[in-house]
Amino acid sequence: VERYKEQQALARERLEFEIEAAKVAAMRGKATAAEVERAERELSLRQKLSEIPGIHADCAVPIFNEFAIRFDKPLQSVQAHFRYLGIEPGLDLERYYPRLASHLLVAVTETKSQEQLDRYVDAARRAAE
């Protein structure tokens, strides 16, 4: 439990650092405001998902538009739950990388609203139960 709490604290620190780095890049003209907003949203989504018991996301790995998450539950039941709610859960990575069973590739783009991302987190929480 203590190790888990330490990992979560480090992940939150890394999230804050990556958001600040994106803001600095924007101020220097190396990133647009839209890119900073996307980075904030994808890092926030990954952090929220990693805090759900039964879902694992490596918050130490840099990301750009997409990241992988792993569910403890069988992926078929997770996918069925998401699709029942009308949400596409992500790409099943096992099809391409057999060692990545129970992993989904989640994409975060400017086409998704914060409300849609919040719905995704809620669906993931229920699917992981």
C-alpha cells in the first residue's frame, strides 16, 4: 500500500512537471495553446485512470496523443462494458503484440471534450470493478 501511494505521488509530480514543460514550450513558441491543452488533458486522463484499482498506466512514460493501460479483468468484458455505453475503449494491443494481453491503447485528441473524457473515466471505473 505504501509503495502504491509513493508511486501515485511521483506520478502526480511528473504530471505537474510535464504540464509546466508544455506551457514553457508554448511561451517559447515551440507549442501552440491547443497542443498545451491536449497535453494537459491526456496527462490528466492517464493519471485519473492510473488511480482506479484494477487499471494500470505507467505514468513515468512520456506520451504523445496516446498511451497504454492494462486492466486486471479480462479485456473482452471490459470492451463489452464500454461498448454497451456507446464508448470505444481503445485498441486491443494483444492483436499486434501478444505479450500485451489486457492492454488498450487509448488516444486523446482535440476532438474529445472534457465531458467525453470524464465519461471514459467513469466507464473505466465501472468496468474495472
